[in-house]
Amino acid sequence: MTRRNKIIYWIATIWLSLGMLSTGMVQLLRMKAEGAVAPPGVDGIVRLGYPVYFLTILGAWKILGVIAILIPKFPLLKEWAYAGFFFIMSGAIFSHIGSGSSMNEIFPSLLLLVLTVVSWYFRPADRKIIPAIQQ
């Protein structure tokens, strides 16, 4: 793996991890913003048509996914985590589009989806199920 690819991988992976961890914690804990009537995630999830308990599920899986991606070894687990992130973020994008959300509301999910794909694509061979053939 070239130095350039390692840098791209780690930048994308760190930003992806921070994004998933922070949103996962907010969803899991349903933190209440100061002066807000309801926690920010609750209003959004209800507006998209999902039940509030869905936040707990999403939050827990995001946090576990971050752990799976960052720990060494376990390439199959990493594939599942990347797939889960892809499904969660693409589902969020289509849910926002379907509910008529503005681009400002769609952008965070789109950014995390792009970071998921970039991190997955540039991951080192030891983080893949079948290491790439060295040429």
C-alpha cells in the first residue's frame, strides 16, 4: 500500500469514525439540546416516519461499527461494519429525499456515505477478507 493510500484511508476512517461515533452517541443517549423541546434526533426520526426506539438501535450499531472498523484483525467483521454503515447512510439519504428534506439535512448522511466508501476502498490488505495479490 502506498503512503498516499494510507493517508487517504486514515483521514477518511478517522472522519467516518468521529461522525458515526458522535451521531451514534446522540442517538443512543437521545441527548437534549439546551432550550430544545425534544432531543434533536427525536424530531428528525419522527419527521422521517420512524419510531423513536429506532434511535437506540441505530446508535448502538454505529458505536459497535466504529469499534469493529478501528480494531486490528477481524476482516469479516469489518466488512459487515462497512456494509452496515453503507445501508444506514444510504437509507438515511433516501428517507430524507422521500420526506422532502432540504439538501442541508441530506448532506451529513451523504458525507458519511462517501467517507464509508472511501475508507472501505482504501483499507489496507490486512483489513480485507482476501488480501490483494501483490504485483
